Amino acid sequence: MTKLADGVDPIAPNPTQKQIADIAAEVGTVNIQSYPNPFYDRSIISFSTSSTQNIAVDIIDVTGKTIAKLFNGVREAGEYQISFDANKYGFDNRMLIAKVTVGDQVFSTTMVQVK
């Protein structure tokens, strides 16, 4: 059975607050959001990390298909913003997902484009 930080069982129904805090500290991600949301043609994806991590930022559609790879590399602790321009991809009225991978943890937020 795979265990997470400090022996947390990923299938356990109710991890303790300490276990959740330990996982958050290990991963280092504090927040992910996109704004404005809904957006017309451009949206900003922001996230933060409290430690140096390998980070990837992708835009995927609701079927799971990767639409855009916005960033893939190592970043030190800090707050970051990445701009997504839907005009480059010819989108109209679409629901998208901003997927941020920090280390081996994946976080996402829904983005709605309206025209």
C-alpha cells in the first residue's frame, strides 16, 4: 500500500489536521486560482509554493486533453502568475481546467471562457 508524508494512507477516510498540514508543507503549494473567471480572452493563473519544486502548468479541456503547456521547470519558493491567452487556440465559450503539478502532486481549478 502506498503511503504519503508521515505514513498517511491515501485511502484513509479522515486524515488528521496534522497529517494534512504535513502533506501541505511537503508539497509547498499554498494556492491556485485563475482570474478573471469567467474570462473573455485572457486569464491569469496564480499559484504559490513554499519550497523549491519542479512545477508544470497545463490547460486541459473537460475530456482531459492537454490544450496548452504554459510552463514546465523548477521554481524557488514564491508566488507566480502565468497568463493564458485563449485567442491563440481559437476557443469560444469553453470550460477549461488549469492543472498545476508541483512535484508529484496535482492541483486544478476550473476556468470558464465566454464570448
